[in-house]
Amino acid sequence: MIAKIHAMHGRKILALCDKNLLGKRFEAGKLQLDLTSQFYRGDGITEKHLRTLLKDIYTINAVGRKSIAVLTKYKVVSKKNIYRINGIPYVNVILEY
């Protein structure tokens, strides 16, 4: 997984993406997942490190089976919040602690 943290208005946004999807674009009609921009270009991350990061995150934008599976495992997202474009799962979620 690749992770990048953005800060906006004092809050942290986590961009999380499966490594094999980085640099690709997926489209379905007017919808698209664009993983070519700098938004998702971060560093490799382990599941353990991701879990520690989640304590300070306000919003998560995640793309890919592995990334979504880890977030589901830790009950950060539920399956009802997962959308797909061309079979690629993604979520946008605001965490409320």
C-alpha cells in the first residue's frame, strides 16, 4: 500500500492506494478514479504503521482491494460504504472519534 497524508484546515487527510494501481486511471461513464496525480503518490506503508496513523486522521480516500480490506478489517469502513469503478473498490470516509 502507498500512503500520503495531506493537511487541510488543521485536519489530516489520508490518501491510501494499492501499489499496483498507482499511476493508473479508471473510468466508467462520467465517473473516474485518477491515480496519476500527486495526491496518492506517497510512501510504502505496512498494515501495522497504517493502524497507528488512523488515530490522527480525519478523512480517508482509499483505492484498491488490499487498502480497503485493511480498513474493513479494522472496522474503519463498512462494506456498504465501498463503491467500485470498473471493478476497482474505493471509499471516501470521514472518521468521527
